[in-house]
Amino acid sequence: MKIISVEGFVVAPRWLFVKISTDEGIAGWGEPVIEGRAHTVSAAVEELSEYLIGKDPSRIEDLWNVLYRGGFYRGGPVLMSAIAGIDQALWDIKGKTLAAPVYELMGGRCRDSIKVYSWIGGDRPDDVASQALERKKGGFTAVKMNGTEELQYIDSYEKIDAVLERVEAIRKSCGPWFGIAVDFHGRVHKPMAKVLAKKLEPYNLMFIEEPVLCENKEAFREVARSCQIPIATGERLFSRWDFKEILQEGYVDIIQPDLSHAGGITEVKKIASMAEAYDVALAPHCPLGPVALASCLQVDATCHNAVIQEQSLGIHYNQGNDLMDYISNKEVFAYKDGGVSFPEGPGLGVEVNEDFVRKQAEAGQNWKNPVWRHNDGSVAEW
């Protein structure tokens, strides 16, 4: 079997799909994208495809190393996202060729399902108590929300109090054992992150996410010393080498590699095993589409330290199209009792509606995240 073509499809709401076809008629799908930089990643996929045409798609490990190590400059969000989507598609081909789910090719399942959480509140969190209660009534047992709007390095405690009021409202509406995660989204700088983390302690949060930006790795130590809430991070780390220092420092409790950003199934499986050796949990980042989610579930199925899975159904970013629109077997993501079972079909287990993908790709998309500014006109972290 040989690879004969690599096609990219930029589609709404903010996704990029890749289809890798073979001379035996078996094709695989991947989802390589940096949100807001879909066309840049698409160009990277096209460039990397020169290494793939004519090659045996079953040699996933070798192809991964060629794509990563074959260039003098490596790593970073664009290249690793391009590799991630290609890697997903190669695993999809392999599973379809062998008539088995990808997780069976990685040793089989170590669990029957995994817990999922739902997003609430939007970019500027609002009305979170009623949304959380709605999710609870819909069967979810956990939610995640952006904690705050933009915060200066030193800012008003009025904004801190507003975060606490929102979290308290969720706790009151959903009860003491309902899972609540608060995403700082890298919007909070170290001085206020320490304050906010400490003040959130009484609410028994599931975790706080990205309390500071990943480039400020040394600051995680101070935030961890400020509170006993589990700390999660990793959506902006792109390889096992990026995660190495975070794990060695020992201040992060949950890692969140993204299967569409961090080198795909091949790389995240290795990152997860590294984390397990440090007694750190895995909760893959995935505010993206169905191929990305299916890829996450393949890894979750085989990793002992996987604890919860993000998913994008109904997320505020999904304007125009949502998670189920691009697949034919919509029952594959049937959420039940706060969790989801693993796809049982061959490969990634999702049946991509190619006609719909091609139609949407004709319209395209050009989603960009907003650029926020503080009251003084300086640029704020989004």
C-alpha cells in the first residue's frame, strides 16, 4: 500500500481536516489545526506531504520521525499540529486496514468509558450557574468555564470577587460534588494568579487550568504553593520535550496535551506515559472537531492515567457548525452518565461525511481569536 494524495479542507467553525488516500482505496482522516491559524497549518501539511507521497502508510513511527527529525528546525505549534493531523490519518488508515479500532493496535482498552466535561460561560463568563445546572440536567457531571476577563499584572480585587461569585453560584446550583474546573486561560499573570488560586480553594474545584502561561514555567511553583487545588496545563505545549521540564518540576497535577497540536496519537501516547511515571493525570485538550475527539478517545482508552476528556459539543466557538455535523455515525459520541464510550469502528471510528466536508471547504473559514486591550490601551492576554 502506498500514499497517493494528501488533501486539506479548511472548514467552519475553525477547523482543518486532512484526508490521506492510498492506492488500495483506503483513506484516513486527521484534524491538524491551530485555531486562528488554519491556513498556515494547511500550508505546512501541504509542504510535509512531499515526504509522504509514495510511502507505506503503515510505517507510522518512521514517518513521524521523518516529519519531525527530517527538518533542521522542529517543534512549535504549526509544525507539530501539521504532524498531528497527518499522524491521526495514518492511524486511521492502519486501523481500517486491519479492521480494528486504533486502541486495539495500542494494547487494547484499559477502561470501558471516560468521563467528559462541558464548556459553559463563553469568553467573558456570564450566566454560568444556569448553564451549569442545564448541563447537569443533561447528564454531565462536570463543567469548565473561563474564570475571568482580562487581568492586568496587578488588578482590582473587584474582578477577583466576580470570579468567586460565579463559582459560588455554580456550587450552590449544582451541589457540593459537581465537578467544576476554572480555566485561567493564560489571562492571569503571576501576582494575581496566586491571589485567585488561594481564594478559590474553599470551592473544592476539580482543577484550575493554565493559571499562568506555559512560557512562565517557573511561576507554576509559586501558584502551587499558594493553594491545594490541582493544577492543569499543557494545551500550549507541543512535544514530549516541552512537557519534560513541567513534569520534572512536579508542580502540575494534570497535563492537557492536544491531539491536534502535540504530534498526534503517536506523540501524546508517549507524553501520557511520561506523565504516568510522575504520577500525573492526563486530560487531553479538545475544543475541536470530531476527528480530534475520536483521536483523543483512542489514547484515553489505553492510558491508565487518563481521567477526563474535554469535548466541544455546544461550545461557544462552534458558530455555524458543531461537532456532529461532519460525521455520519453521530451515535459514536453518545454521552451517558457524564461519560462517553470508545468508538468501536475501525481506525478512529468516525465516519467523515466527505461530501459535506468538501461543500463546507468551498465556503472556507477565517476564524481569528479576538485581540483584547486593557483600559489603558495595552494589549491583554486573550
